Amino acid sequence: MAKPTDELYVRYMRAYDDSVQHGIECAACRSDQDCREGARLYEHFARLQDAYRARQAKRKP
């Protein structure tokens, strides 16, 4: 039987990939300029990372 998928982790990693890919493709982000879409993607990633890490911390004895 397959192990259940951790949906929060999947969303967190997808947000990371989206943020990194945008940073590779966006000329403004590559030159450290302000980019509304890049900021939105990074904030989404950061919120999911915080949620995932908080949940992991609760699981530790």
C-alpha cells in the first residue's frame, strides 16, 4: 500500500520550485530589481515553509 501524500509538503515544495524557476527566468529578479510576481511567489513559498516547519516542530517529542 502506498504511503499517504503529505499535501502541505507537496505544496511547499511546489511553491519553492515556482519561486526558483521564476528567479531563473525573470530578468528583473536576476538583477535584484523589484518584481511584483517574484515577491508574490516568494511570499507564498515563505508562508508554506513556515506552516510546514511549525507543524514539524509540533511533532517532535
